Amino acid sequence: MAELKFFGYLSDIVGKRKIEVNLEKPIPLRDLLPPLFPETNIIILINEKAGSLDSLIKNEDTVALMPILSGG
């Protein structure tokens, strides 16, 4: 089972902080996300390594999605 964790306002978009998905075959991360999910200004970590919306997700993967923080 793959685990997707959402941080900051991204959890509001999805409506949850965590989703667990059972995958029959690897699929692109973007196919697991809602249509209105932002494609820019986000950090994606897959098993603690940099990833992208096009990265293939498989069972046993842990994905963290978080907004880029900025301040001044």
C-alpha cells in the first residue's frame, strides 16, 4: 500500500492529511491527486528523495507533498 502525506494548505485541497492507496501497478503520482491539485510551488519527496508529479508510485512508497515556504 502506498502512503501519500499532505502538508500545509495541500491537505485542505485534498481534504485529508494522509491517503493510503493499494496499487496493482506503478502509476504516475499526478493520477493519484485531485484535478485541482497545484502543479507548481510544491515539494515532492518519494521515500525521502526528490520526486515529481510524473514519478511512478508503487505499493510500499511513501510520498510527502508540501508547499514551498517563503517569507521575509
